[in-house]
Amino acid sequence: MENLLQDLRYAARRLWKRPVFTVTAVLTLALGIGANTAIFTVVHSVLLAPLPYRDAGRIMALDTSFTNTGRIHSRVTGPDAVDVGRQARSLEAVSLYNEGLLGVQLHDHAVFTPVTIIDADFARVFGLVPVAGRTFTEQEIGRAAFVSARFARDQFGSAQAALGQTVHFQNQPLQITGVLPASFDFPAKTQVWVTFPSHPETEDRTAYNYKAVAKLRAGVSVEAARADLKAISQHLAAAYPGANKNKQMTVVPLREQLTGEVRPMLVLLLAAVGMVLLIACANVTHLMLARSMDRQRELAVRTALGSSQWKMGQLVLAEGFLVSLAGALLGVLLAVPVLHVLLAMAPADLPRAAEIHLNGWVLAFTLALSALATVLSSLFPARKAAKIDPAEALKADSSRGASAKSASALRHGLVVAEVAATFLLAVGAALLLRTMMTLMERDLGYQPGNLLVVNAEAPGFDLKAGQEIARQYDEIFAQLRALPGVENVAGIDGLPTANSGSNGSYSVKGVPTDNDHMPWAFFNVVTPGYFSTMKIPLLRGRDVSAEDTLGSQRVAVISESVAKQSFGNTDPVGKQIQLGLDLESLHQWITIVGVVADVRQDSPAQQPGPAIYMPMAQHPSRAPEINLVLRTKVPPLTLMDPVRTTIQHINPEIAMHFTTMDAMVGESIAAERFRTALLSSFAGAGLLLAMLGVYGTMAYSVAQRRFEIGVRMAFGAERQTVLRMVLWHAAKLSCWGIVVGMALSFALTRLISGMLVGVHAMDPLSLSVTAALLFFSATAAALGPAWRAARVDPMRTLRADP
């Protein structure tokens, strides 16, 4: 220990005397370690840490899988879930729930907030213990609500003040019986939990209207629960062959369900920052190798005086340890602002975002990274120092170009590895950038610019209330059209990128029905003028109109995809279809009156899908939850106040949330933008480090070969010849790195193929641009050393003492 402390003190003094080397090495490692610490913080909090619920390991999500297609649906039908809850011996409780951004009416105003509708077993599954009040009783189901501590503070002043208060949801008065802790926000960001009876409102086993969670009995494994549900599914398939054929219910740990979609993205980012750290370690290795070559005489003298090989290696390892430790400390400090930037850039739907923070596990990971960086950056220099031959080292003279070939080969190999690793990062970034360009340039089927969107929620959930609300919207639309700066106004339940509306199968009159292969479409309810407001082209027939009322013939406008998949080249106008959107359409034939162009319903990343549009006046039960879209002549958000005032004047109980169509489209591809920005940043950092490596190698090589260059120039070599010699050397190293990186990319880019849209994993343009960028960057990095080599004065060099 005394020898170790002595070595560390000696290493610290030497590092202090070489501030340029020390600062460069520490900052290089800090960049790699800081980026890794920040990303690992996200990965640990989102993917690895247990959920912050009681008995979190026993909480499962209930899924529906289809054995004939392999498709897995993260929702269940109401009656299927009820049967599972009654029959499953492996489950302690099963709870149905639904979530959404919905309106809640308070005593003097309405708020638009995340609401989750829950049943009686929800509190049992999560073991809820309110911070104020209590859980509800069986008799209070349908008349009680929970609120979050934040909602209680914002709306009532405190948790205690919220207890006993009444809120209205869908025209139902609900008493707040409990306030849940701020740490509980399942589903994510929920502020109000309203209760509904455990028995679902529909017995339809083809309507996947619910999400469900379940709690395993103590001691029951996930595999045992899956076997239990498999047996129940087989019994239900025998009892209901029409609806439950090929259907199997299963359980998935809730943590996996919540994070499954973001797992590939986070693993990709963790691999990317790991590669940045490797590039940083290669750079520091190169710096330490260069330093060890300068110290050959010192190390040779020590060896000649009796120092052991281990002692020589220990001196270098001590320096590497101090550099890595300083880099780790600075990296942790750097990780804090990087983490804030990451969270600011992250998609709004990133699961468990509120739980992301630095903790002991992250600090332990950083310490492990520091140890790894010490080994990676110091191992080769230490080994080189330990095996030094005093006789050769004392004879070697770097100023005469007599350095060992093995040292040069190792430095060149490190540069090739850096370029190859940077090529992989840059290719991934290029592919994701091309994906983003494709998404930004795609035809959405509508024009999102200058569209103000109002998410509107009115109290009322039955046919009569819906009719009154639909009538109010007619009056609201008329007044909104009169506002200065408004071109047109319409309403829709099922706005693109809004995650609203409905979908399902439909049948065509005169075409035999096969329950296993029925056509499918999005079901949207619209008001007259919707297509002109969104600028969706009308291809055939007519739009819905004010004459399409509840008492008139049921009509619909279909998209081009519906026309192709159900009618081929036949004109669909006048044909009839049947679907189960709501009670108003049940068992009724709907006449097609028009055809419109397809739109990308969920996001620009998705293909246009079949859609059926029906008049809101004929489906008034959908009117309480709609999106208002206003085509404006002015910046859309400048109309927020007059629009809010107009709507509240007619119905003050309508809750509203304002945004723009451009913002909604942007949010729908937020995950793609997030991973593209981060991977591009990491690729940029890797490129910078790789170019520093090329610069350092070329600069050191020129210094080593200064005497040789002087001799060449004394015998007539021109400056241009020397310049080309150095640049050609750098070009060869970069070309080898590009070749190695391209070979690796053939395998690794396939891992991100699922994240690409409109771009092939081996896109020639991306590969070519990346190769050219790295080649010219490496050449540019070598320009400085090449220029200095060309300016060598042969007379001064040849006269210089060894």
C-alpha cells in the first residue's frame, strides 16, 4: 500500500507538470463517461428499476394474443376480463381501466386533465394507500373518485381540503374519497381516477375497449399464470367459437408492458454512448503511448537500475487511474446538465420519466466505468513500459526516426479502430436522419399548417345529452366562423395523431361475411365542412351535410383505401355497409355518399389506413368528446382567447385544451426525433474524438520522422512531396477504418432496421456520404501536421543534437 500511494503521488506530480496532456486526457474521458452516465441513468430508471408500487413484481398486464396471426393486443374485451377474474386461480385480482385526456367539471370551472376510469379491484392490484382520506367501498362505486396530491393542491389548496369535494365527470357527480401520493401516477400523468361498476357496459367479445392489470397470488410464477390463462382461453374458445376462436389471453409483467416500446431505442443509445467511450479510451491510450515513448530513456534507466516489470507497468497504471478518476468525477458533473437536456428533449410519452434521477446504482456504474477506462486506456501503455528493453531504448532516438515499429503499428491500429467505431455511429445517425427527412416530407393526406386544434370535453354521455351538445356545437361553429382570422371550423372524433376515435370491422351489403377475415377501418365522426377545413381532397360523391340528421338515412364518406379493399374498381357511391360504432349505428345499413383521399391516421411513420367518416348529427353520443379544428389566416395560437371565450359563453362546462395540428404531428414523431438527435450528437462527439486521434497520430508521426524528413528534403524532396506523404498516410488509415466500419455496419445496421421508415438499412447514399465525411475529415485533421512537415528546415534538423 505504501508503494501504491508513493506511485500515485509520483503520478500526480508528473500529471501536474504536463497540464496539456492531463487536461486533454481528462476532458476526453469526461465526455465519454458523462454521456454514458446520463444515458445509463435513463436506462436504469426506465428499464431496470422496479416499479414504485407495493408488490410491483406481482403486478401484471393482461394482453390478448391471436394464435393464427401471432398478433398481440395490449387490450382486452370486458367479458373476457371478467371471466378471467372469476376463473383464474393464479390471480388475486383483475382490474379493468381506461385512460385519456378528458374534461372534469368543478364547482365553478372545467379542467382538461389526464383521467383514468377504474373499477373496484384497481386499489387491490396496486395496494393503494391514500395520503389523505381512504379507498372507496363497494357501495361507492360509480359515485367516488381519487385525485392526485398535485391535483388536490392545484384545485383545492391541499389534500385535506379536497376530501369530500364533488367533481362531475360525464354528467355524473363523484365525491373525492381519497388523495393518492404524488409518487403514484399509473397510468402515466393521471390526475383523477373515477370509478365505474366492475361489470363492463358491453358483452361484445370482439370490442377491445379496455386495458387490464392483474395481481399474481403470492408464490405464483408468471409461467404458471400463463398456463392458467391458456386453459381458460381454451374453454372460452369452445364456449364462444365465433368471437374467441384463435384468441388467447396472457399476462406480461407490467414493467415490460410499460417499457417494451422504448427498450430498443434506449438499448441503441446505450450502445452508442458505449462506443463513444471506447473511442475516448482509444484516444487516451494513444496519448499515453506517445507519452511513454517520450519517457523511454527514463523507464530504461529505472529498469537498468533494477526496477521490476511490474513496477514499470504500475507507474503507467497509476497515471491512468488518476486520469480516469478525474474524468469520472468531471463526467458525473457533466451528466447532470446532460440529463436535464435529455429529459427536455424526450418524448412526452416516455414511460417512467418522472422517476429518472441519479442514484447509487448510477454512481456505482460510473465507478465501474472509471475502472474500465483505466484498464482500456492504460493496459497497452503499461504493458509496453513493463517490457521495455533498456539497451534498445537507450539506443533508440525518436529525433532520428528510430522509434519501434510495434509502437507505430499500435497507434495506427487505434486510429483505424476509432474511425471504424465513428463510421458505425455516423451511419446509424445518417439512416435516422434520412428517416426524419422522409417523415417530414411525407404527404399526410391533409395540410397541418395554420390549424388550431381544441380538445373539447362536454359533460354528458347518453344519446339525449349528445343531441343537445351537437346542437350547441352548431351554434359554436357559427360564431367561431365569424371571428376575424378564422377561415373554417369543423369537428371530429378521430382526428389524425390524436389517439382518439374508434376502429373495427365492417361488412358490405351483398358480400358474404367471414368473421375471421372481415375488412377493417378507422371509424370517425365528423361535422359538415371537416374535409375542406383539413384540405382532404374529395375524390367522388359529396361531403356530409346539415341534411344528414338523426332521422334521415344513415350515410358515410369512405377513404380511398376502403373503396379499393371492398369495392375494387366499382364505384362505391350508393353501396351500403354495416358497422358497430355505437347504438345509433347498430344493425343499420349505412349508405356511402362520397370518397375522400387517404390520410396517415396515427403518425407520418404509419401507412395511410382505411377510414369511414360518419355525420355527428347521426351519432350524437360521440359529440361530448371531439376535436375542434379551425383553419386560420393568422398564427393559430393567437386565437386561443377569443375561441375560449366564445365556447364558454355558450357552454361554460366544456373543458378545453389548445394546441396546433403542426404540434400534434411533431409529437407523433417525437420518439424518432429524440433518438435521431441523440445518435447524431454521439456521432458528432465520436467524429471529433476520432479526428483528434488522427491529428495526434500524424503530429506524433511527423515529430518521430522529423530527421527522416530533413534527410529527404536535403536530397531534393519537394515540400509538396512531403505534404502528400503525410496526407496519404492519414488517408490510408482512414480508408482502413472505413472498410472495417463498413464491414461491421452490414451486421449492426440491421439492428435498427425496425426504426427506419422509407430507408433501407444498407442505404447506399447514407454509406457513401458517411464514408466521404470521414475520409475528408481525417484528411483535414492531418493538414496541420502535414503542413508542419512540409515546413521542416533540413539544415537545422540535420544539425540538431540527438
